[in-house]
Amino acid sequence: MAAHLKKRVYEEFTKVVQQQHEDLSTKKLRLTKPSKSAALHVDLCKATSPADALQYLLQFARKPVEVESVEGVVRILLEHYYKENDASVRLKIASLLGLLSKTAGFSPDCIMDDAINTLQNEKSHQVLAQLLDTLLVIGTKLPENPSVRMRLVEVACKHLTDSSHGVRNKCLQLIGCLGPVEKGVAKEAESQAAKDVQKIIGDHFNDQDPRVRTAAIKAMLQLHERGLKLQQAIYSQACKLLADDYEQVRSAAVQLIWVLSQLYPESIVPIPSSNEEIRLVDDAFGKICHMVSDGSWVVRVQAAKLLGSMQQVSSHFLEQTLDKKLMSDLRRKRTAHERAKELYSSGEFSSGRKWGDDAPKEEIDTGAVNLIESGACGAFVHGLEDEMYEVRIAAVEALCMLAQSSPSFAEKCLDFLVDMFNDEIEEVRLQSIHTMRKISNNITLREDQLDTVLAVLEDSSRDIREALHELLCCTNVSTKEGIHLALVELLKNLTKYPTDRESIWKCLKFLGSRHPTLVLPLVPELLSTHPFFDTPEPDMDDPAYIAVLVLIFNAAKSCPTMPALFSDHTFRHYAYLRDSLSHLVPPLRLPGRKLVSSAVSPSITPHEDPSQQFLHQSLERVYNFQHLDPQGIQELLEFTIRDLQRLGELQSELAGMADFTATYLQCQLLLIKALQEKLWNVAAPLYLKQNALASAAAKQILEETYKMEFMYSGVESRQVVIIHHMRLQAKALQLIVTARTTRGVEPLFGMCEKFLQEVDSFQRCFISELPHMQGSFVDKLLDLMPRLVTSKPSEVVKILQTTLRQSTFLHLPLPEQLHRATANIIEPTGESDNPLRFTSGLVVALDVDATLEHVQDPQGTVKVQVLYPDGQAQLIHPKPADFRNPGPGRHRLITQVYLSHTAWTEPCQIEVRLLLAYNSNRSKASTRIPKSTWSESLEALPPSENGIEGTIPFSKPVKVYIMPKPARR
Amino acid sequence: FPVFCCCPGAGQDVGRSCILVSIAGKNVMLDCGMHMGYNDDRRFPDFSYITQNGRLTDFLDCVIISHFHLDHCGALPYFSEMVGYDGPIYMTHPTKAICPILLEDYRKITVDKKGETNFFTSQMIKDCMKKVVAVHLHQTVQVDEELEIKAYYAGHVLGAAMFQIKVGCESVVYTGDYNMTPDRHLGAAWIDKCRPDLLITESTYATTIRDSKRCRERDFLKKVHETVERGGKVLIPVFALGRAQELCILLETFWERMNLKAPIYFSTGLTEKANHYYKLFITWTNQKIRKTFVQRNMFEFKHIKAFDRAFADNPGPMVVFATPGMLHAGQSLQIFRKWAGNEKNMVIMPGYCVQGTVGHKILSGQRKLEMEGRQILEVKMQVEYMSFSAHADAKGIMQLIRQAEPRGVLLVHGEAKKMEFLKQKIEQEFHVSCYMPANGETTTVLTNPCIPVDISLGLLKRETAIGPLPDAKKPKLMHGTLLMKDNSFRLLCPEQALKELGLAEHQLRFTCRVHIQDPRKEHETVLRVYNHLKGVLKDYSVQHLPDGSITVESILIQATAHSEDQGTKVLLVSWTYQDEELGSYLTSLLKKGLPQSTP
């Protein structure tokens, strides 16, 4: 009870301190700010010529104005505005008004009347436009005030008849942003101007200036975005705008049509040339398809993008987009796709092209051929063949979206997507491979299509190959020949690019488990077994052989008859692979291993993984070690750490978890070891040397805790507390060690102070977690806090030492998912014996290619470090664009590192490694502060003491042989 | 204002492109090609057609060449040097660079190989080229004060352009050959909505809609790749310019992508020079090449090397591009003979072959060829055909018409039967007239040119001040005097016109009597008329004057009783000429009678 009370008192005490501190800082800030309005007034009065005044205003605009003085400044500006004759100065004043009313916390209704008044007598069109812009800003700042908005809209309507396009533009923009959205409001308001915003805007669809037309359409779209239901009548107007001369009008019109088609998909519109009628969404779809062959590529991109999101369109129309009726000399011709399909279905395969193989067949009725249809004919065929790759990418994306919603369309668009695999631009190829993967649930690849897909496996770009492997993971293949073909091509890929090994194995794993029945007939051939003869045992280290085995074992998982076809060595290899590549080889029920598997299987519950169980069991054991003697504890910890590390190596899915706990236990072990040092029992000065171990331990614990905090993704606040707690212990240890080893008290004061501050901030950050930490170091420390604050350093150290020894070992709860950030440098390989030669003083670019896994925000955290033999280290921040994201949780860094050095006499190796930068200010526990305020606070306050920035190396260093040659004279 | 258009060549025919256009008094010759099929006089267009006597220079204002293919520029030296033309010749920069190479090559074949005399000489080609003015894309070139031309990208071959010829506000667009689907090295043709009076378009593939280019490319690459992997040799006979570069780029990028090592050779001579020009004119190529050229010029081939005769016997796989394209002579035939016997090898014909050539024979399936000297060559190698042609298909032509929105279309450079179909389609889809003249036929196209008129500022301001705001989309009625003087048109206000011409002003007044059945007294009738008019003409000032007459603006209405019938009142309506509109409206209104309102 007493302890609890003390705590309360202490808490409140800290809070008070905190607030005082804040008050002080704000007062300070206010004192430093000068008053703006007076200075401005003086300046403007001083100005003799318009140019002078403009200069003053420009200077003024560069500095921010505090909220309280905004109104005063505005008044002064307005006063000057009426006096000013020069249009450019008035323009600047108008823009300043807008800028000022944007000031956060300022409510501009007080200046609105003045702003509207200025409009009355203004002659210059430019100034008018700027003033309307200001009004727009004011209006958007007052969203809760319909009457103000109404007034502003009225003002805008009045100026719609202005002869300058700029003014009309702004008026329409204002109406679009502020026009009344609910029908009810419009009716209630009796004023004339607020009748129907839609009609007012619609009237300007035929304005003589294209910019105004665009603005009108944009305003309409803006109204839609704000929730106004547009009238269907606009549709026909918008359709006319599609034939506009100006691309920005057409582009906006396409958007408008799309919006309308989403609003009224089912209503019926007539077809102009005949008396038939179709659904509006179909009609709109046809029109947008038409725009895919527009003259301007901006419009084409827009149209192609929007096509993707029109999912209500009827399938008949949808399928037309892929149909371009071929003909030759007026006779119907089949497309290459159709021919391929026919060849396939007739059972004949790839006969080789003959002259006239594509000879046209039936005659076409000349009347029936529509060369440019109003319909959707061939829109995607055109889009995918477009000159600009932007259009092609947009078309591929649209195809993807449509195919996801319609399986039959997916089937049809397959041929076209496969064709895109050969695009000349890599981005397009990549995009189409990704698209194919996304729709792969709906499709089964034909053999000839598979053939084309597989041909891309030889692509020299790793991105493409990996994307393709991902695709193959989730494709359905129809025949066993297909599987065989895929395997052959993948093996070819493997020999050509050995670095793809992992990716290919993974791909084959899925391929096997998806098509067990197709793999079954291939097994004898793949394993090259013979009914009568024994065949030589294949080399177990051959990646290609492993690939084949991965395919077969995964297929065998759901095909119990398959193991009967295996030969003896296959079983042996299985056992080996199951152990070494457990993530690729599933557990099998093999006849030969019946004894083993049956012995194990009953004991484990089927749904719990034994390894997971093992992990938990070993942790249980560790946490209950209290009753053991120190020696026993140490041994137990050591063994457990070893077990966990091994487990992490074996079970990739548990690696993060195992490593994390192992690190934690390692920290604990170090702590225990350090505390058992003899030095504690002996007078300090005698053991100056021996303290090495303890201080090194403290240092290492600190490092490890940073690793734990920042290198793992999925760490929750529960874990962060414990990590921080461990760090606190390490710091305590450090403090004790220094106290023991240094003479004099002065340095200790500072350290004690710092330590107490840290305890304080720990308590503040994790106040909610404290109840879970009964009996821990911090718990005890907080109880003693009032005493610590008042006592001398030597006493503090003493107290710390005893608390540290008495404190219990905290149980580390494990999160659901925990992944360790890993990095693997693929290039440079570090195997080259040829030094990279360059002239000293100049720069050489080294290509670095690495895969990163489970790194959060790699753009901000991952750095490249280059260590030169002379100990010089260089830290390089890669560009954000150098990171690619091939899949969830995975990143790829492809960048160039620039090296330079003075001349060497002989080649030497430098080390390249990847670092993970962290900043304890941005720790995951403290709520993430938006970046802008964070940087501001940095400017205002000195960097806080606990804001430690550092880096963790998280990849194996790679050695690169370089040789800077002396420059030739 | 008719535009005349006649075709000395290229009318309902492929080859020998030559079109004469006469537009607003200016005569322009479009292209000056030769015909591949003839070796006599018929190979060149009939220039005597243009003018029987008198110099061509006096008659023609300029000559425009669309691109460097010989069927579009082959007759140029003959025309300019031998027939005699000294006026300007316009072509794009790449065309100007490559054209003389091809002409020289053509000359060499005809003169040196075939031994013809009376043909143009190298010097003539050089002299001819001196008359050429090079233009940039989208650059408006003022040929003389009235005639201007402008080039648009056509995509057919490097430097191919479409030309807009404009005199005043009448214009003609000539497409030359163009391609609407981009290929590996060139982009697609593009034109803005220039709304010409006449669009002269080629129609080679008038009745064809082609399959996607990708299928063909993929097939081609697959064939080559398979053969090379098998260890076979691939022979691709090409013509030196155009398709050859496209195929080179295709193979080059494929080799790069797939990391292939087998050598690719390109037979020397013409091509090296041509490749050099392709390297220079990067801006004329497609998006990809233009974008990547900073890192690497795509025409600086990494994998493609110059061919040497000795290489043909090298073992191992290789790909060879060799000229000429139809396997009728030269290097390609030599290599073909060497490789034909091995079934591992392959020959790919990327284009059309004329009857009688080896190319045509093997494509039609002949497996035993008789070579010179009674030698029989057995063809065991695979023979493939891939069409890589860069003309717009029917859909492409329609697309271009849609882009340009012409008021009339004229089809040239195609076969009559096919044109017929396209013509029908164009008329049906766009509702514009379409023509397809035969060689020598003249087509006359009527245009509605707009005639610009200068308006005096005073008049414009005065007139726009009246009535609602001007709207550019709607015609507006104005009153003024059109003054045609010294070959210029001016619109003035009447007073100024009178003053300028020194004429006195005459007043013209219309008077009209309207009979109304009204038994009441005159002034009552007047009052009723007044009230009626007041009610109808809200926007005008209607006044009842004390003398019993009514004025509407400046129109006077007086009522008198009919001399014979007191029940009938005669309304006298009188207005000046300027108020004709309102006056006639008033009369018709009054003629309808007064409303039967309660008195």
C-alpha cells in the first residue's frame, strides 16, 4: 500500500514537472516572434512605386504569419488594395489574401465581405481571377457554413459572363467546390442564383474556350466527388464533348462519361443511327473504347485506365474488345491466336509455318464489315499495340481488372497477355506477368501458351524471371506434357542463371503440389528409373536433381501411389532433403519409413507443429529456472540458445521467432555472467582489468537489444517493453561498472542523472505495461525512486547493484508472427579475382544487387556501407527508386555505389555490406509522430539524449577486389 | 473554288507515285516515283502531261517527296535534271540524307549492270539534291506568300512524312505511305484535326485488317531462336533499308534479353551507310529508342557485326541478314546456295517476292531449283514466310481519316478493286465524298472556302454591344457595308463606307397597310393595338404618341378608318430599311389580327 502511494505521488510529481517545462518553451517562442502587421504597413506606406510595393509584398510572403495577427494584416492589405492602381500589385495582394486565409486556426469569415466587395470594382481580369481563387480558399475553409457558400456561389455565377477565360475558369472551379450538394438546400434557398448548379455548369460545356470547357467538366466531376448525384441528361452533352478538338477537354469528358456510367449503369439509351436501345453502361463502354484510339496519348491512357473499372458491362461487349475481325482481300482471316487454338484442339502440334498457312478462307459480305464501329471492337487490341508504353501498361492493368471479375473474359484475354510478355519495354512485360498471376485462378494455360510463357524464362532480367516463377507457382497446366515442358525450361533456366536456384525450387514445389496427377506418369522418366536395370545414383548436390525431387515429393504428398515408383536411393535422398530443405519438401508417408513415422505420429497432435511445440517447451523450461543454482542456469541457457539457433536454421518459418528468443536469452545469459564476476566482491581499484568482461557484456546487451527492437518485423509493444527493460538493465550495469572502475565522483553525477532520466522516460512510455512487470528490475527501481533521486551517486550505484541482482527474469511473450530482417547481397558475388581497376581520384560505380526480407520502410532504413582497407568507412543512402517490391515482405535493392580512393600499390579488398539504420526516437512503442512536426521539434529542441541513432549490419559482408591506379601524367 | 487533283502515276496503281494538285491557283507535285515493274519509258510518270510546252518550273510551285522509297522518289533526278525543273523540292531531313544513296544504287544497277544509256548520272543526282529544301516535322514552311506546307510523322520508314498543303484556308493533306501501328523502330503516324478539304491517302491494304504485330514478331523470334539452339544457320534476305533495321532491332533486343551468344551478321555495303543515318535521326524513331538513346543508341548494334564472305562457311549457328530481299541475285543468293542443303538451316522471307525470283519459287513450295548451268539445287532447309509490312491497314486508314476529319478523301496507291470497297466504307461511315481517280484522270473537288473579311473596330464594338454576349459557336447577325476594293474585303459601318466612296445617303422606307376588323373608334383601336404590342414586344420600347400614332423603336403605326367600311380600320405601318426585320415581324403580327380580348 505504501509503495503504491509513493508511486502515485511520484507520478503526479513528474507530471507537474512536465507541464512547467512545456509552458516555458511556448513562452520563449512567443517572445521571439516579431509583430508583422505593423512592419508591413510601414513598408507599404514607404513604397514609392508599384515595383517597390511588389518587392515588399514578395518579401512578406516568404515569412509565415501567426494566427492572431492574420486579421490585422488582411485589413492593411485590403486598405492598400483600394489605393493601388497597379494591377500586378493588386494581383499579389489578392494572392496573399488567399495565402493568409489558409493559415491554420484562422477563421476567414470576418474577411469574406471585404473580399467580395473588392470584386465589385475590379477591372483587370487577372486580378478578378485571383480574387475568385481567394474566395475559393475562404469557402473551403468554412465547410460548415452553407449561407456563406451560397453567397460565394452567387458571386461566381455573376462573373460567369466575364469575357476572360481565366475568370470563367475560376468561377466554375468555385461553383464545383462550393456549390450546394444536397437537393434540399437548393430548394430551401430562395435566391435565384442557387437554382441548379448542374445546369449552370452544364451551360458552359459549350463555351468557346477549351480551358473553360475543361473547367466546367472538372467542376462537374468535383460536384460528383462531393456527393451530388449528377443528372443523366448530362450524358448526351458529355458524349458530344468526346469529339472536342482539345485533348484536355476529351480527357475530362471521358472521365465524366465514366462517372455517369457508374451512376446509371442500367438506364437505357438509344443508338443514334438505328432505333435500337442499349444499356447506358454498355454505350459508355463503347464510347470509351473508341477513345482508346484517340489521337492524343493522354486521352488514350485515361480511357484505357477507366475501362478497367467498368465491371458492369455486359460480357458481349466486353469480349468485343478483344476481337478485331481480320480480313485479307475481303476474305475472313483467322488470327494467329485462333490458328494456334485450332492446331491445339485438332491434336496436331506446331506444324511449322507454310507459305499461305494463314491464307484467308471464306468471303466476307462487304456490307457487313464495319471498319470503325461505334462498338467496343478491338479496343484492347489497339491499346496493347499502342506506340506509347504508358497506354500499353494502362491497357494491361485494365485487362487485369476486368479479367478478375469475369472468368470467361480472363480465358479470352490470355492470348493477348501472353503476347505482351514479348513487349520491348521491361516494365510492360513485368506488368503483364504480374497481371497474369493475379488472374491465374480463372485460367488454365494451353500448351502453346505455356510454351510462349516459358520462353521468357531465359530473360536476362532477374525481375522478369522471378515474376515468372511466381506466376508459375499459381498457374494451372492442363497436360502432363505441359508439366514436363515447364520442368525442362526451368532446369534450363537453372543452368543459365544458377542464382535463381531458390526461386526455381519454390516454383517447382507449388507446381508439384498443384498437379499431382500430371506428375505421376512422368515420375519414371524424371527419376530415370528402369524396370529391369539399376540406374546410377544421381549426384545429391546437383541443384537440377534437387529441383526434380522437389517437384516429385510435393506431388507425392497428395498422391499416395507415387512412392511405389521410387528407387532406394530416392528414399535416402528424401530423408536428406527433408532435413536440409525442410521448407521445400513436405512430410511424406513413405512405406519404408513406416516405423519411424508411426512411432512419432500418435504422440503429436496433428494440427500443432512439433517444432513449434519444442520452442515453447524449451522456453517454459528456461522461465522456470529460478530454483536452479547459478551454474545450472547458465548451462541451461547455453543449451537452450544452441537449440533455438539450430531450430531457426531448420525451420524457416520459425526462424524469426527462434532467433528472437535466442537473442533475448543471450542477453540474459550475458547479464547473469556479468553479475557473477568476482569483481563485485573486491575493492574496485584492484580490478581495473577484469572489468573488461562486464563492460563488454553491457555493451553487447545494448547492441542486441537494438537488434531485437529494430530488426524484427511484427514486434508488438509487449515485446518492446521487455526489450527496453533489458536495455535499462544493461545501462544500469554499465553505470555500476563505471562507478567501480573510475575514481572521483564528478563523472558519476552526470551518468546517474542520465540514468534516472531514462528510467523516468521508460516509465512514461510504458506506463500501461508496468502492472505486468511485477518483481522485475524496473518495478523495484520505481519503488526506490524517491530515494534514488535524493541520494548520492555512490549510494545509487549500491542500490542499483542490489536491485539488479535481486530482480527476476522477465518472461518474454511471443507474438503471432515474427520475422527477422535479412539481406542477401547477390551482386557483387565476391568471387572475382579480377580487381576493379580505376584511376585514383576518379569514381567507379559498383553495381549492388541485394534482396531484403521483412524490412519495414527499406527506403528510409537500409544503407550500404563500404569499408576500405585503411579503416575508412563510407555510408551510402540508396535512392528510394532503387528499391523494388516484388512481393509482400520482400524488397529488392538494385543500386550503384560510387567508390573512390587514392592510388594503391596493389589491389586490395574492400567490404560492402548492408546496414539497417535505426533511431530510437522513432521506436515502435512511442506513437509515430508525423514527419513534419518531428522535424520541426528537432529544430526547436536540442536532440533528446535518448535519441540514439545507429546502424545494425544485417547482411554478410561481401569482399570486392579493387585497384585504384595512379593517374597517368 | 475547286481543288484539282490528277495523277500521272499512282492512280489505282501501286508504284510510280506522282500526283498533281492544283489548289487555289497553286500547283504542287506530290512525289515523283518510278515503277519497279517496267524498264522502258513507262517506268517514269508522264511529265508531258503536266505541261506540253513551256517550262515545268513556271508551272509548278513546288515538289514534295514523302519518303525515300524509289516508287516515291525514283524519278526525281530525271524530272529535275533531264526534263528540267528548277523550283524547290521539299523533303524531310532523313529522306534528304538517304534518298541519294538509293538513287545512286538504282542508277548503278540500271546503268552499270544492265548497261542502259540515256539514264541520269551521278552528277545529276547531286545537282538534283541541291534543289532540295529539308523540312522538320510540324514546321510550317512558307513556299511563297500564299502556299504553305507542313510535315507530319508518317511512321512508314525513317523520315517518312505526311504533308499538309495549305493556301489561304483551303488545304490538302497527302499521306504518302504511312503506318498506324508502331513497330520496333518507328512510331505510328499522327495528324491533328486539321480538317483539310481533301485527304489524299494511300490504300495499299484497303481490304485487309491485320493481326496484331506481336504474334508475328513472336513467331519470328521463336523460329530464329529454335534454329539457333539446334545449331542451324538462319538466312534472312532483306532489302537494305527499312524492314532490315526493324528486324535488326528485334533480334538485337532479343539477343540482349535472352543472353544469346550466336553471332548475327549484316551484309555490308549500303546497310552500313544507312545504319549510320538511322543512328543520326534518333528523333524520328519510336518512344523506346528515343528514350534509351541517352544510355545507348539502339542502332549501335552490340550483337550484329558486319558480314564477310568467308563467314558463311563457319561452323556453328549464326544469323545472317543479306541483300537483296527476293533472293534473285547477289550475296543472299550465294549464301542460300551454300546453306540450302542442310535441313537444320532456315531461310526467312520477311517480305513479298516477285514472280520468277528464287524467293517466290521456294515460297510456293518448290524444293528443287534449277540454277544456272543446269545445276539442280535441292532445298532441304526450312523456308518460312513472315510478313513485316509497314502500311496502314483498312482500320488504320479509317483511323487516320477520323483523326484528320477531312471534307473529302481521295484514294491513291492501291488496286482499283480494293479501293472500291474502301471508298464505299468511307462514304458510309464518315458521310464525306470519296474519289479514286485512275492514272491521268483529273478529279475536281469543290470546296467552300471561307473568305476573311476585315471589319472596322468601331463597327465591331458597336455591334457586339447590342444584344447578348457574343458566342463564337453561334453566328451573329451584323449590319454593315461590305466594301470590295483593291482586292481586299472590308466590312464598314454604312456612314464610313458612304464617306469613303463619296456617295450620298438615300433613305428607303417601307410602308404597309394592314386591315383590321374593329368596329370601335379609331383611338380605341389604337389603344388596343398599343396594348397588344406592349404585351408582345416586351423588349422593345413601344410608345403611344399624343398624335394618336404608335412607335415601336423607330417604326410608326397609324390607324385610320376605312373610307368605305367604318368597321374596318386601316393600320399604316411604316419602317425604314434598317428596321426591316422588326418591321416585317410587326406586319405579320398585325396581320394575324388583335386578340379577342375583353374590351
